[in-house]
Amino acid sequence: MDDTGVVIAFYVLAAMTIGSALSVVIVRNIIHAVVGLIGTFAGLAGLYVTLSADFIAIAQILIYIGAISILFLFAIVLSPRASRGNTETFMRFPALALAGLVGAVLTYAAVDTSWNVTNEEGFEETAATIGELLLDQYVLPFEIASVLLLVAVIGAIVLVRPEPMEEED
């Protein structure tokens, strides 16, 4: 990671990711929190690109931004409007204490670890190899997973479908 552009991109994406993650916690509107979560996922995908992890970056975009975030938005929109507010709770201060403890442990680990830097080249491109394996050696598990996801989506649609009104005689 010697290239100046990659280093600048890494720090900008890291700041964007942290800022978006903080906005998820700070904002009161749950829709705005999901938008912040999408920003966090996008920042992580960018960080994966700067770390030469192309397949994980694309998976991050497709799965987390494209599926999980949209699932969150559908769940919010389909829930009653009264439950969208982010009300005060007695667990706020224990959660802040736990977050501070986790932050302190992560800071200690980052400072205490000896970060050995090697002069090796970046990782090889893995997306083509993984794609070939998914469509050759692992095609059956891949298709089973796609059928299970389809059944889950159909089940979710059936669960949220309003029941028809019965006519009285």
C-alpha cells in the first residue's frame, strides 16, 4: 500500500465508514439510520477494494447493500408507523459503557500489536476463480442455496400479505 492515492483513498473511506457508523447510532429516525448503514457498507466495500479483496468487495455490495439493507427498508416500511420512532430507553448508559469498553479493547489491541510490513505483492484476483468453482465444482450447493433464498422470499411475501376481508351474510 505504498501508492499515495491508495493511502489517501483508504483514509477517506475509513473516515466515511466511521462517520456513517456513528450516524447509525446517533440519528433518531430509523430510515436515516438505515441510510447510514448503507453508507457504512459502501465504505467497507471501498476498503476491501483498497486491500485488493475484489470478491469480498463485490459480495459486500451485492449482499449487504443490495439485499440486507433493502430487507431492512422493507421491514420498516411494512411495520406499523407508530413503531418507527427511536425512543429513550434505560439501556442507553449500559450500551454506552459497553461501546466504550469495546473501543478501549480495540484501541489497546491496535496499539499493542506489532504490525509487520512485508514487501510482497498484493493478492491475486480471486473473483474469476471463485466464479468458475461456483459454476463447476460447487454448482449443486449454489443452486440449493438459490432455491432456499427463493422460498424464503416467497414466504416473506405470504407472511406480509393482507388477509382478504370476509363478507358477512
